[in-house]
Amino acid sequence: MKDAVDWLSWGIVGFGFILVGASVCARLMEKARTQPGIDRLRYRISTLLIFALGVVAIGRKLPRLLGAPFPVVMICDVVSFVPILAIFALGVIAARPKGT
């Protein structure tokens, strides 16, 4: 059972690296080709959210998989909770009606 959990945890870490790489590539592409009609702020927020999800996935699983001491794992869990709060706050801000 532990092997299956470790395998799944490594998969989550790999997915986190893919999300971080995709957001960096999207940001570089957006910087390279700027069109006046694109809502750039919304595009930047979406790439930032993808980046934050990748950082959370890496920060939550990687220290435990690498055999870090328990205090280090707990500190990484607490620190990775901050981007989750930022994602939630940006979602609430984006969902509110315009003009309020």
C-alpha cells in the first residue's frame, strides 16, 4: 500500500512541475506576442493561478518524499497553504459582479 501512495505522490509532484513549466511558457509566449485586443490582466491572473497550483503540488509532497524531517515537512505544508488562500481570494474577486 505504501508503494502505491508513494507512486501517486510522485505523480502529483510531476504534475506540479508540469504546471509550473506550462505557466512559465505561457508567460513567455504572452510577453513575446502582445496584441492590443487581449485582456492581459485576466491572462496574467490565469497563468499566475496555474503557477500557484504547481507550487502547491510540489511544496506539499516533495519534502516528505525526499525524507525531510517532520518539522520541515510541516513548515512546507503551512507555507504551501498561502497560495491556496491566494487562489481562493482571486476566485472570489473574479466571481463578484462587475461594478460593485
